[in-house]
Amino acid sequence: MIDLAVYLPRLGQGLIVSLQLTALSVVLGYFIGLLFALGVSARRGWVRWPCLVLVEVGRGIPALVVLYIVYFGLPALGVLFENFWAAVIGLTFTAAAYSSEMIRSGIQSVPAGQREASAALGLSRTTTFVRVVLPQGMRASIPALMGLAIMSFQGTSLAYSISVNELMSQAYQVSTITFQYLWVYALTGLIYAAIAVPATWLSVWVERRLNRGYA
């Protein structure tokens, strides 16, 4: 039996790429998702409707299809990206669409009394939103956003389909070299779990801490 430990560095390199994809797509996705959430909540229709369409499209199209559109489709329009950045763009778009709804739900969960109290103190609507509503809404959405980050990490395996050398791609290459498909993919699954499971526990702990703070 071939010693798989020899190939652990290759899997480690793939894991690093997966974590890079996760970090970039999550950070950019959260920022764009916040903009989408603000846009969907806007009173002006010319702002609200384009943001709403983008959010619904992003949630409705599978992430794999988005990756294919970015990497294989956009070159037909003269827009080309390296496979790594195509993956970042595709995963970011999907993360932004889902995080938008999470952030918007968090903002809507802020009691109306907070706005009324701010108005009574003479704060403007903009000041109330920026200093009172938005911070509380973001805090309420943290557990959901952490869950999305975990799903985004697992979703980086889709980048294998456009030849990004992330963890799943490296696992495939190792398995074709060693023919140890069961053990290679089982080990790869354990690596994903070693990251995702503690992150899930952390998300649960953070949610409990936040709920305790609201109590």
C-alpha cells in the first residue's frame, strides 16, 4: 500500500488555496452583501429593484453555474480571468447574495422602539440607522454569517471544476497517482471536517454569547 503521508504536503498546499478562496470570497461577499442589503431596503425603486434582482439571481443560480459563467462564459464577451480569480468572483457573488438577506434580516430584527427613541433624542434618520440600527443588525446577523463562511469554505471544492489547485483538485491528482481513491477522499473529507466542525462549534458559542448579551 502506498504511504499517503508522502502526499500530505500536496493536500496542505490545496488547503491553503481553499482557505485563500474562502477568506477573499467571504470578506468581499460580506461587504457587497451589506451594500445589497442597503440597496434592497432603499426607498427609491431605481436602487431597490436592481439590487433585489441581483440578490435573487445570486440565490437562484447554483454556485457551480456561476463559476462556469465567469470562467467559460465571459471570455465570449472579451472578459477573461485567471481561474483563481474567476473562482473568487463567482464565490463572492454567491456569498454576497446570501449574506445580503442575512444582514437585512438582522437589520429588520432591531425593535422599532430603538428608532423611536433615537427620533425622540433628535437624531436624524441617517444617524439613527448608522449609529443605532446598523450595528445592532450586524450583531444579530453574525451567527448566520459565520455559518455562511463555513458553507463558503466547503463550497471552494467547486473551484476544482475550473482547474483551481485547491484541496479537492489536489486530492483528485493524488488519487489518480496512487489509485487509493477511498483513502485519499476519506482523508480529504477529514481535512474539510477538521476546519468546518470547530468553526461550527465557534459559531454556536458566539450565538449563545450574543443571546446572553441580549437577555
